[in-house]
Amino acid sequence: MSMNGTISRTTIALGLLTAAMSAASCGDTSQGKSPSILQIDSLVAASGADPGKSNGTLASDVVTLVTQTVGTESVKVPTIYEDIATAGLKFMIKDMGNPGGEASPTKNNNIVVNRYRVAYKRADGRNVQGVDVPYAFDGAVTATIDDSGKLVSFALVRIQAKQEQPLKALAGGGGRVAIATIADVTFYGHDMAGNPVQQTGSISINFADWGDPE
């Protein structure tokens, strides 16, 4: 983005306050025939431009000016980063037993997660992919979830999404100022007996040409 087009985080945050709340959804806890229920304990994300700062709401920068040295001069180079999220996953068993005789999970209750899907939506109902929100996508992720839980990292906003509409129009103030969305993230897998399991969590994403990190 141009230096004159830099948008402060404070300015945009005020305009997006009503859509900035993130939530982790328990989804359908029936989980089909599996005796295990996949749980999403946490869902946070960090901008690829500033990966050390994870939050429950993602401020996704559509293009970042990165300082590089060309010859003897420092120049600002427009750069696009993927945004990464981390989910805290664990499971619980459906049949907890009776008071005084609670059941304990076994290795058969472990869940193997092997795929996820990200779909974006807006609170105003304008959800045409490639026009109002980025395209939904599927990704691969492999993790075995035992009763101690596990953190799983994955791409929440792909680099190609920032090169397509509607995010492309945000770069340099070339169109809209910001787009506030909710990303629904669904994890798919199976327990050790092969029974399918899935669970959905949600996180707010505010897309804009944010001010670049120092």
C-alpha cells in the first residue's frame, strides 16, 4: 500500500467494533456414531505480517510494505503474507459413566484429524464468494488428538485470497476500506474405530490495508 494510504489500527477498529467479537462454537455435539466428541477449546490467529501476535480476532493485512535494501537504498516492497491460525483441540467421551463410577477414556477414543474447511461470512448477509467474501477452501492437517489435547496450526487466510476479489480491492485504498467477516473453521477426522467426527469453531477476521509493523 502507499505510505499515504496507511490506515491505523485504531481508526479501523472503531468502525469494525460490532463485528470484532470472535467465538468458538461447540457445533453438533452428537458426533454421529463415535463414542468421542471433538472439542475446540481455543481458536486464535496472527497476521502473517506480524506472526508473533496471536489474538481471538484477526486483523488481516491484505498487503504489507517490507523494507528491503536495493543497492545502497532502502525501498518499500509490497508483500503478501498468509495468515496462520492455531486451534486447541481435545476430545471428551459421550458416556461419562455414573457418579462414583466415571468412565475413563482409552486410546480407542483418540481422534485423528486429517482435514479442515474454512468458510467466510458477513453479518449483513452479503456472502457471495469472490464478491463479498473470499472463497471457501479445504486444507489438509494431520494430528492425533488424545485426552491431553493438542495445538494444531493451519492456514486461515491463503495467500491467493489476497490476490483475488474482494480482498484485492482493499490494497492501497483502491476500493473498500475494510471487510469484516466471520470465518467458520470445521475440522474433520475419525476416531480409532473409523467413526467420522467433525467440529466447527469460529473467529472474526477484519480485512484491510492495515498500517505496516515497524
